[in-house]
Amino acid sequence: MTKSCLKCGKAFDEKTVDDPSAEKYPSCADCWKEWTTQAVMVMNEMRLDMSLPEHRKLLRKYEKVFFGLEKGEGELQKNPDKRPQP
């Protein structure tokens, strides 16, 4: 079955993704590999201990930001002159 990658928008066959944990978000093999590399950097830089639930939750937040499902903290607004409508 063909899906569209959340990160880059490319169409990919879900059978080509080898990592079973990549099924959380539809992502091509290249973007998933990029995320796993970034996840290691996040864990190292923030000294996350994956045995602690709050650290796992923080890594999941970074994962959602990476795939564009959430906005990161301090993310700049694209049009700063236009204020969001209430």
C-alpha cells in the first residue's frame, strides 16, 4: 500500500520500511533514518534516561515536532505582521 510521508511528502510503499516502530507515523525510510539519528542526538544532548517516563514523553514530543505534528517551543511565526484571529 502506498502512503505519503509526513515529513517530505514523498509517496512510499509501506513494505519498504524495515523498522516496525516507524509505523507510528507514515514516513519514508529516509525520513525515519533521519529521525533516528536526530533522536540519538536529542537523547545525548539533553542527557535523557529512557528508563524514566518523563524523559520518554519528552522524546515523543521532539518526535512529533520533527514530523510536523506539533509546533516546537519558540517556533517563529511565518508572518509576524499578521496576528492570529481569536
